[in-house]
Amino acid sequence: MFLSQFTTPDDAKKIITDSLKTSAVEEIPLEKAYQRVIAQEIISNLNSPPFDRSAMDGYAILAENSFSHSETNPFHLKVVDRIGAGEKSNLKLKSGEAIKIATGAPIPAGANAVVMEEYTHEEDDTLEVLTSVVPGENVSPAGEDFNKGDLVLKKGKLLGPAELAIIASAGFSKVKIFKKPKIAVLITGSELVMPKNILEGAEVINSNHFTIKSMVESCLAIPKMLHSIDSAELVEEIFEKLLDEYDALITTGGTAISKGDVVVDVAEKLGDVPIHGVSLRPGKPFGFAQIHGKPVFMLSGFPVAAMVQFDVFVRQALFKMQGLTFKPLLVQKKATRKIPSTLGRTDYIRAKIEGQMVRPLKIKGSGIIKSMVESDSYIIIPENLEGIEKGAECEVLPYHSLKA
């Protein structure tokens, strides 16, 4: 096939995205919601903070009592009460009085400022103050963060520590989130075996088992790992069973562009295959199918090609199934050497970022796992460029930005 007959990566992404369904919604305790995608808007039930509170350990006073005073011109107040954390005073502060207060405690009635403890000296309930303050100083007003009725979090946000904090502060102990999709992963290849010290005959270690499993988990989804020999009858039987039980299926192996490869043949028999072959290097033999309303991502059996295909096509899809818009961070760097490419094909070059420069690794092949270990990014050469000159700026996708 000629390059012009392959699906472009952008077209492939659109075909995939348009076919996906978002996961169902469930409500869970907030305590279990870390790294989940929220499926509701959070409208606050409370003001935060719920009352005027002290921003410092010190003394609540009437600011006007301090005007014109300083370290060389101190003034004195009577300490009439003490407020610890979680407590409040029932007294109304009068002019000439002070109430000792802990950080976060409610400002007592009549007070309008807090003087820091460092600028005071107390003895026998008499407070010497060595500074002046203005009204509102060291006071966090009620609703300073947000008010009751405010929209504090939008639907589709990945919940991290800050998001969990604001949901809790808004008065919620439970939250609606999108369910984690259950992803079946079928590694095909009669030659594949699990890790062992001695290989026999044509055996090859099934490294894709560990690679794809961890990549699915990095997308917050739940993988179920299986292996099959290259048998059309067995693969078809497994397809039918998995697509009945799981939200999506990922396969590796059996996707070559030429006819006769097991996985693509089975997919074409059972459903629709709108994508088989993309103008991408590495990763040309990528396929995508819709079978019984479920997405099937068919990756190469070569480890590096499978990883690139996953990062380009599958990662975005798994996030979208959870209601999360995936926007990886692209940065601009200068190439340390000339990088050849072919018009009409998008290249993902394994590379190492070095300050403002990026160094493409001098490794070819779709199965060189060491190149992924030694690199930390992809240089992306779009299909309309015929290579990149030494020192020219290029688009770089750091691996760390691929995570949610």
C-alpha cells in the first residue's frame, strides 16, 4: 500500500473519538475519589471559610486602639478571654480589651483585627502591644475562598488533592464520578511465553503483557490480561467472550497490513474495521474496529510500535471514556542534529530532552525496547514536513505529560 492509502493519525483519532461512549456514573465516598473523574458540577453548600477567622496566632483587638502606636510607643489592653482551635468566644469585645486567639478560630464580636503574638507581651492578663494594625489585618473573612451557591468545580475534572479539598469544603461527603472502564487486553502470538531464565526454540518473552497492562493502568482504567496462540478460531471465541464482559478490547500482534493476520481477519468477520494502517512511524499496522458496539484497538506485536500506537490513539480514548479531555503538553525544543522524514507520514522519534535542546536517539526499529528506556520524549514530525534541520525548532512530547 502507498502512504496515501493509509489513514492519517488525525483522521484516525477523529474516527475513534466519534465512536466512543462515556462510562456510566456512580456515586462514591469522597474518601475514595482520588484520581477519579467527576461526573457532576459542585455547587457549594457552604461559605468557605464559614466565618471571619484569625489568620494568625495572636490577639483579637479593635484596630482603632492601636493607631499611632509602635514599639517605642506601646499601649496596653486587658485580656478578657481566650479562644483555642475549634472554640469561640461568647463575649463582645470592648475598646481597651483583647482576646487571645488561635489561628483559624472565629473572630469574636466587636473585634476587627488580629495582632500577631510576636508583637505582644502578656503578664497577669495585661497585654502590651508593640505595633499598630489596620481593620481587617490578619483576618480571613467569611467566604474569602468561595460562597454558598458558587460553582467551585466543573464536571470532567480529574480529582487530585486540591479538588478533593474544595469538594469537602463545599460540604460534600460523596461525589458522582465516571466508572473506570474495564479493558480486556489480548496478547497474541504462539511464540510468546512469560518471563523465565532459559528460552527454548523460537520462544520470545511476552513483554507486551507488562507494557500494555501498565499503560492501561496509567490511564486510570482496569486491565484484564489474556494471551492467545495464533489461532483464528480461538481468537474469535475470545473476542466474543471479552466483548460481552468488558468495555473495550486491546490486542497486540496479528495486525500486519497484508491479508491473513489473525486479529484483523477476526475483527473484519465480527464487526466494522474503519482503520487498518495509519501513516505513522513507528506504528503503521494499527487497526481499529467496532464490534458489538465496543471499541477494539489492534496494536502491533512489536513493543515500541505498540507503545507509540497506545500513546497516539488509545490513551486519549481511554480518558475520553471516563469523561476526561486529554491534552498532553507539547513543548518546543531545538534538534541537536538533522532528522530525516518522509512527506505524508507522521513520525514519532524517540528522543532525550537536554535543556533547550532535544537529541533524537540513533536507533531504528519497532522492537527496540531499550530505546524507550533511554528516551524521555517523542519528537513529532508532522506529515507536511520533510525532516527537521539541525538547530531547528521542533515539537516535543515529554513522556511525563502523557499521564493524567
